[in-house]
Amino acid sequence: MAIRFSNGVCIGPCADISFGSSGFQWMTINSVTSTTASGIGQNGITVAVTQSGGGMGATEGVFNPTVFPEQYGVPFTGSQIQNVNSGTFTATFSQPITDALVAFSSIGNSGLFVPIIVSTPFTPIFGTDVTYQNPVNATQYTQLTGNEGYAIIRIDGTITTVTFNYTESENYCNVCFGFVNQNNLPTPTPTATVGSPTSTPNPSATPNPTPTTT
């Protein structure tokens, strides 16, 4: 079934779409300074965030959340990170997580293009008024650029840290960290270990019988 969105609003067949139905888990931020932030998410997993250029603050939910398709559940409420400065973001999770997510709300503006350079290849999940650069394969990139852009990216695999460089100062962009549902991950397929067959020892030689003297 084809599903189409315009500015985050479903305009195609949408019977199976509900808020947060993708299972994406977004962190709720509980502490913010200009250079550090911390938050908590599913299963009590926490995140510690630093911004080398400072300029972080907090907003209630993200700016213009209705731009994002409902199934991704990008937060309308709860404290989220506001950023106004260029600098390097580093988000460190309290344990390894699979398929980290970052949502950006209002990258740049109509007169300002802002490149974001990500240290690890990412897969675009959603984007409007963004472009992707530095492809590493057919589906992954290491840079996105927005002018009043909105995006969700996924860093595939199991990681503990997400790092990216927000290259321009502006007022302002929201940044949300999260991950896919950690309670509904595919079960890994066991890999059979093929070893050398156990050698069967040669049977002990049967001694020749002692001749009987007659």
C-alpha cells in the first residue's frame, strides 16, 4: 500500500498509521546546560550529550513537530535539546544499543544551508528540505544539509556513541536522540561452527599367538 506525506501529514491511504507506530524510542532530556545534556529512554537506557561549541538549551517537544510523519513519534512534549551554535555533538548511551536514531527539526532556514557531518554512515529515514552528501553505498551517507530542513537518520548496527558536526550557528534547531525498539529486535541466526572430525584411533594390534610346543 503506497503512503504519501505532505509536510508530515498523511495524504494517501493511512488506515494503518498511528502516532509512534514505528516503535521508535526517543530520549526524554532531564538536564541541559550550554555544553552538556542527559536523558533517559526505553528500559532505563540513559544518554549523555556534549556540544563542543556550547549553545544548548531546552524546549518543550520539538519545533513544528507536525512536519514529521506521525508513525515516527517525534516528541510533541517533554524536554528536548535546542541548539544555536556550531560544534561537535557526542551522544553516549549507557549501554550498547542497536540502530540509533537522530531527529533534526529546523536545520538552517530559507536563507541558510547548514551541513551536518556524521562520523558514522547513516541511513535516511525521513527528510524534507534536506539533501544528502558523501554516499558510502547505495543507501548510506555521511552528510546531510538542510535549509529549514527536517530529518530522521538511523545509524545502523550496535553502537554506544553517535557523533556529528553541526557546522553553522543559527537560531535554532532541535536535536532528538533515540533508537529503534530494543525489545523487538530480530533474533540473530545462529552460526554453525564446523570443526575437524574427531579422529578414530587405530585399533590396537592383536598380538600373534605364542606357538605351542608339541
